[in-house]
Amino acid sequence: MSTETDIETLGKIPPHSIEAEQSVLGSMILDREAIVTGTEILKPDDFYKEAHKEIYESIIDIFTKDEPVDLITLSEELKRRDTLEAIGGTVYLATLSEGVSTTANIKYYCEIVEEKSILRKLIKASNEIISKGYKADEDINQIIDLAEKKIFDITQKRNQEGLEPIRSVLLESFTKIEQLSQNKGGITGLTTGFVDLDGKTSGLQKSDLILVAARPAMGKTAFSLNLALNAALKGNGSVAIFSLEMSKDQLVQRMLSAESHVELQKIINGNLDENEWPKLVSAMGPLAQAKIYIDDTPGITLMELKAKCRKLKIEKGLDLVMIDYLQLMSGDGRTENRQQEISNISRGLKGLAKEMDCPVVALSQLSRAPELRSDHRPILSDLRESGAIEQDADIVVFLYRDEYYNPDTEKKNIGEVIIAKHRNGPIGTVELVFMGQYTKFLNMEKYRQE
């Protein structure tokens, strides 16, 4: 966008600092380290003056190709773009570098440019919200959601102005590839706490929607709580749990059972042995320090859930969202049938994962189809109410315990985690030990050691 012309507000000139922008660009021309600092803070659209945006993009292009950035290479790049004269020619470029006495203040200059950019975005967002508010035919809930999202995007320093040229993304992508290269074969996301599952997924990845589905009594709530606990306790993540089926107390009881190895039923009825009290107290310490936040609002809507996630992201950070379970969420009441409503919710949860830049784990019901087959293991077509759930999810995980259907099976206390869909990786099955009395899943190797 052209920030010089796009913001119209009572004839006032939008906030900007031409001097700070010039100092940033001049520092980048003189010092390669200044380019690294600048690209960590600023995006091209943070510049108010269109010519400065063009110069900044050209510097990034040259830097990305690992070529030296100086007056000659920058002039040639701008000539190639056919914009050299438009930005003021080589004379203006020379003025930029000559106007900088030291590059040591680059971070300070960048912060000034960023601050002015945020103010302009706030003004623009406010004008859009005001415009929506004057339209009588606009839905009030959609206006509120729009307002929250626009302010949230600004606080998260996101540029949502539309299509972005690949050249401005290359540097960030190259940095990520370098980091992955240094972490060969390791976990690149948030740990699940299960070695074999991490091996297939590389952890829970940012922006992914992970669907966990199973028939009743397979342990899907226990499994998802284990994921949340492992993310918080082992991965030091900030976790939001939205429980639409169980109360906060019921969830905490299950967490205590899983961490203390005291049977859940004993915790529920208070019938604990003397040696079990110390275990319970010992488990409470780490849990009390964990960054786990629970909401048990029944029938929560997608808009309410988004609002709470945005607030938590700003105030405490947010690394994982867990929803138990998808079909208990309420729709907006504007769809013709429940199937379409569930489709809208699942699509919204995928959007939430991208907006929060964190994985979202959503539990889901399955149809009765597995009960009617000789092999009761779920398949993708068993997803209940909407095929859109499968389409929106990046990973679909089914849980299956053969012991439930076949009491004489050799796979006693074994839970199968079936990765039926994996948009960016392999599918397959991981076996875990299921300790139902503790609502806990364990790595097979850890169980053998214990």
C-alpha cells in the first residue's frame, strides 16, 4: 500500500519520521550488520515514503543474494527495477549514506519507524471499524470480531495488507532453513512428550490444526490432556484448554492423576492411602507453576474462543490451544444445518491456528461406522457430520485400543495413535501404553523401564 495516500483522516498528515527512515536506509548502505538488525524489526510497508520502501526492498534483494550492499550495487538493482529515477537517483542514495554519522543507532532508528507505522495502522484500522459501524446492515458480532482481529494483528506486528512479494519473504525463510539444518532430524515444533510421535511429526507445528478423533472409551480426552501437560511441563509452553464437556475441577483431577500416578477414582472420592498423599502433593508443585489456562464455558462460540485466545496471547503468550470437543461448540445461528455449522467452525479453527501462530488441537467425535466393521480401527470417512473437518485439518489422528473390543488381545494396555492424514509428513501408527486408571499415556520404552 502507499501509506502517503491511503490514510485519510480529517486532512491530517499521518504519523511518520522521514529522518528516521533515512537514517535506517543510510545505516544499511554502510553496514551489513545494520541490514540484519533492520530486517528483524521492519517490513517494507513500515516505511511511510514510497521511495524509501522501494530502496529497502532493493537492499533486501541484494542482501538475500549474498552480494555486497553499497551505492553501486544498490543503484544497479534500482535500475533493474526501473525505479532509480523515481526514488531520486544516485544523488539521493548518496545523501542517505552521507547523512549517517554512525550505524550504532540503527535499532533506535528502526524502533521510531516501527512506532510511526503502528500508529498509522491503528488509524487505518479505526477508520475501517468506524465505517463498518455506520452501516446498518452489518452484523454486530462480525464487526466486533473484525475490530478485535485488526487490533490483535497490529499488536502482533503483522502486516495484513494483502499479497506480499516473494522477495520480502525469502530472507525469513532462509533463516528458518538454516535453523532446521542445524537441528537435523530433531523436534522443530512443540514436543508431544511421546518420542515416536515426535519422530513422525517433529512436534506440534505452528499454524497446524490437529484433529484427535476416536470412539468413546478410547482415551481421547486423556491423550489430549497428556499433550497439553507435556507441552506445558516439558516444552515450557503456554497452553489454553477449552473444555466444553468437563468442568475445570474434573480436568484438574485428571491432570493430578496423570502426574501423580494416583488412581483417578481415588482422587474423585478422596479415598487415598497414606503413601498416595505425598505423590499428590508432589504433583501439585509443577502443575501450579505450569502455564496452563482452562476455560469451561459450555457451548462456547468460535468468536468467543478467538477473543479469549487473542487476549491470552497478548497477556501471557500462547503456544498451544486445545478444544474438547469440536461438536460441542456453538455456531453463529446463520447456517442452514448443523453440518454446515461444523464446517464453519472447523474452518474457523484452522484460521485461529494461523492467526495465533500456534498449533490448535481439536477433539472430534466419530460416527458409529467403526462399530459395524470387523476391523474397528477408524478411517477418515468416519469423521462425523462433515468432510470439511478432514479437509481443514493438517493432521488427523485416530485413537484405537484393541483391548476394548477384544478382551483376549495380546495388545493389552496398548493404545494406537493412528496418523491418518499428515499434510507435511508421513502417516502411520505409533503405539503407546495406556494406563487408564491414571488417565495417562506413556512411551513404550518408559513403560518397560518402569
